[in-house]
Amino acid sequence: MTQKYTIGLDYGTNSVRAMVAGIHKDFAVAQKKMTRLKAKTCKPNPKAHDIYRELYSICKTLHDAFGTRAGNGGLYDAMKRLINIRNRVRK
């Protein structure tokens, strides 16, 4: 999978600083001058597929607990699951 992503300074704040300092005349110019797109190919590791699935499950649980009204706060085992994954991966 090839994905384009923005790299460069944190243009949310630094672009504003550059405008205030008079380095760039406006936000659009600052953004264009201070960032660029770079194509990068991401290749998932098939050996880690099961770990990715476990981590996704934990992330979904955390998201639902903190990010939705329906979250029931059932986070008792989240840290234990993460530690278990870490220990298996480090072997």
C-alpha cells in the first residue's frame, strides 16, 4: 500500500509563527513552503498479523470506553492484555 503523508514542521503552530514574524505573507504560503508530500510504501508484517488483531481489539475497547457514551468502562484487563502481548513479542 502506498500512502502520501505530510512531513515537515507542525504547521498548525509554526506556520502562524512564521506569518507573525513576517517570514511568509499568509497561512497558505507558509503551509506550502513548510511542508511536503512524500510517497511511502507500507508493508505489513504477516508474522505480526495476530498481534495486530489483538492490539486492534484493545484499541477498540479503549476507544469505546473513553470515546463513546455507550462505553461501559470495562477496562480491567486492558493493561494485562498489553503486558501479555509485550512479553510474548520480547521472547
